[in-house]
Amino acid sequence: MVHEYSPRTAPLILRFYARCFLFPYEEMIYELHDLFRQIELLIDDQESMYRGHEVLSVLNTFQGEDIRSLRADYVFLFTGRDRPEPVCPIIAAEFSERFGISYDSDSFVDLFIDSGFQTGEEDALDSIVNYLEYMALLYMQVNIEFKPEIDPEKFLKHHVLPWIPQFCDTLSKSANISFYRELGASLKRYLLS
């Protein structure tokens, strides 16, 4: 699916989307620009050009928002601050439970821990950031002809598609600002293509 259409750009695109789910910080725009430039350098066909355009659209929407609005919507969407629970939890277990999705994130957490993949110490292991970063790593391993522990397409099918497309729909419907609406729609198109 994702890898078949844009094998060289898939890891960078997934990292770009993963970075977008971090709490917005002042230098974030530079990191997103850098990832986009790396993607742009690898565009070699119509499909990867389309994927690059999708990323650019998200990047442009991010640039059109002020940092206070980005932060306010992040808190509104992804944290339980000032309410009993987040509007759109970025943690797989919380999202699945809240929206009645039959997905057990413990299998991902086990896979994640067994792989030795490193994450920030304050990140929940089953956050959307880690799902996308881990999937990027799997595609990167394929690109350098290193056999990953799990096939990226199998990972996509068993760990990403059971909950992230519905997460993207919830995000797009619930967001107050254009950036998060565009991010949700764009990520869903990317994963389902």
C-alpha cells in the first residue's frame, strides 16, 4: 500500500505526520520544513509528487496558524485538560476504548518494546506518534534492504488501520483550526491509498 507507491519517501512522510502530533513548539516549523525538503528531493514519479503535495498542503496550513491557536487546539483535542477526557485521544488504548473500536494496543506495545525502539520518556508507548515513527522505521529498513522484524504492510494492516483512520475522522470533525482538520484528512488519505 503506502510503500508500493512511494518507497523512498514513505519513511519521511510518516515522520512528518508523526511530528505534527507533538505539542506545537516555536522551532517545529523548521523541522517540518526540513522533512518536506528531504521528501521533495526524493520525488521521482507522479505518485510521490502527489504525496509530496499532500505534505506541502499540511505544512502550508501549519504556517497559516499562530502558535497560540495551534497550542490551544492541541490541548483541546488531545489532552483532558478542563474536561474529564480528551476530545480525540492520541493514545491508541484510550481512543479504541472511547470509540468502541476492537483493537488491543498491548500487542503494539509488546512489539515496540521488543524492537528496542527509543522514545521520549514522557511519551505513552501507544501514542499515534510512536505508531507512525515505528512504521517509518520499518519502511526505512525495507529501503536499505534490511529485513524488518515485521513486514510494514502487515504492521499497517494489523496495528494502524484498525484505529488511525477513525482517529483521523474524529480529528477532522473536532478540530477548531484548519491545521488539525487538514492533518487528519491528509493522513487518512495517505494511509488508505
